[in-house]
Amino acid sequence: MNQVPIINKEDPILDVKNLVVHYDTEDGLVKAVNGVDILLGRGNALGLVGETGAGKTTIAKAILRLIPSPPGLIKSGSIILDHNDMLKQSQRELEMIRGKDVSMIFQDPMTALNPVFSVGEQIAESIFLHEKVNMTEANKRAREMLELVGIPSERATEYPHQFSGGMKQRVVIAIALACHAKLLIADEPTTALDVTIQAQVLEIMRSIRQKYKTSLIMITHDLGIVAEICDEVAVMYAGRIVEKGTLVDVFNHTRHPYTEGLFDSLPNPLDRKARLKPIPGLMPDPTNLPKGCSFASRCRYVRETCLQSVPEPLWLSDSHMIRCSAYKDSNFYIERKDVE
């Protein structure tokens, strides 16, 4: 794993600061995202990792201004996407930005496609709306996009029900990339796919990144996918980023106890008899987050200081950040060894 290129902090593709998103439900106020910062350089790929319910998809929807309101509310923060203040855009302006400047691959390809239109029509629609070309040219480019993701162009006239799950996911990727978006957000794009198709989809995304210099946010719970396709990784827990850095920072120099727990819970391919080490307990109720560190009830290193207040960001280097109150003790360390 190589160190990520230095982020152009003067002109990033995405700058999210102190993002807070709540959902006002019958069960109480769900604090889904609680002060998230993301700075993504042009052409870089960020892996957003964490358990179900950590807030990963909510961040993606907030970036595209797709949080349903009600019950959702972007309570505070700022989202600057390619110089556009996303929180100040009109609905008309957002429609022009989505698909052109930023696209999203949604989690379930089975429901992302319209069953009554051919796949070619659905790709061509995005091109026609954003690229100022006639429908003949849009249909031609739609066929080219199908070929790019490994589907014969003659299948453009077929409908979603005629495609397998893996093929549908390729169609969804083709739609997302049809207008060469500057930022691609992929929400668990390989979850429903078998291992072989998963590898093919990741290879397509990697090649398209290289060809068009597309920036990427990969939302996943799979650290293997992050290692394969991303430059940086942000580990989320209970609506906060608890560890963030380059792949070398987080994979080789793990510092947060939750990140350590994620790595320890993975199977060991070198020792097939080794027992898995699951993280005990469950993520806290987002309607009733604790006063201190949200991970404290599951952490084997917990101490009194962890229970008193939410941990502040601690920068270990220019690229490596953690939130862990235990490091107020200069002698504190986790058991996971550094890997060189």
C-alpha cells in the first residue's frame, strides 16, 4: 500500500465541515451524523467504513441533498462540492449538479432501475439532460457506456428484468458515470454480488477512475475492498469519524480501539483454526447517545476519562486523526502491532 498523494487543500473536490444530521421520529430524535469533516482531493478515493447504522449512507445523501425532510434535517455544517455550496442550491440547481458533477451508485441495483424503461433509455436520459446533445447522440453514447462496463451494446433495448444482479449493478454504474461525474459515491456497490462479479465491478470502477480522474467515496463495511481501491479511509462509529488517514496510517498503524476491533474480527487466512474476535455488545441507540465516548461500553481499554465527554480530534500526523480520550494518558497504547 502506497501513501496517498498530498491532498490539494486549496482546491479539493469535496469539503464537508462539522456536518450534523438528525431525524425527528416517533421514537425520538435520531442523531445520525454528529459533526463529520471530510476533505477529499481531486482524483482521490476515500473509503467510508463502519457498522450498519454508523451514518455512512446519511453522509452520502446529505452531500447530494437527498435527506428526506421530514423527518430528516441537516441541522448544521457546510458541504462544498467543486466550489458549489450544496446547502444553498435551489432544487433546479441541484438537478443540474446531480449526475453531472456528482453521481451515486445506490446500494440495491434491483430497485435502482425503472422496470418499464429499457436500460439504454435510462442511461441515455442522464446524458440527454446534462450533456446538451440530441437523443440520437445520447442513445449512441449510452451504448458506448454499456460496452465500457462490459455489457454488449445490443442489449441496450432490453429491460432490467432480463439482467442478472451483477449485470444490473453494471448498468447502475454506467448511469452514474454516463456524464463523467467529478465525484462518484458508491454505497455498498458489491454487497449483493458474488465474489467473482464483485471483483469485476471493482476492476471496472478502478479503470474508470484512472481514465477520467474521477474522485470516489466508497461506502462499505469491507476493509478488503477499501485496501484494494481506496487511497484513504475514514472509520465511522455512531455518527462520528473515529479514525481517519491514509491506508498506511489506518491499516499499518491502527490507533483507535474500534478500528482494532474491526481488524481483529476478520478471518485470518494464514491460520484457518484461529477463532474470530467479535466486538462485544451493540452500537448505542442513536436517540440516546452517551455523554462520553460512544464506543466506551464496548471498549476493553475504557477508563474514567472516556465516560466524561466526547473525545476531541487528536492528530497523530498531518494525515492521521483519531478520537480517543484514552490517549490523554501518554503511556496508553492498543495491543494491535504496527505492520511495516
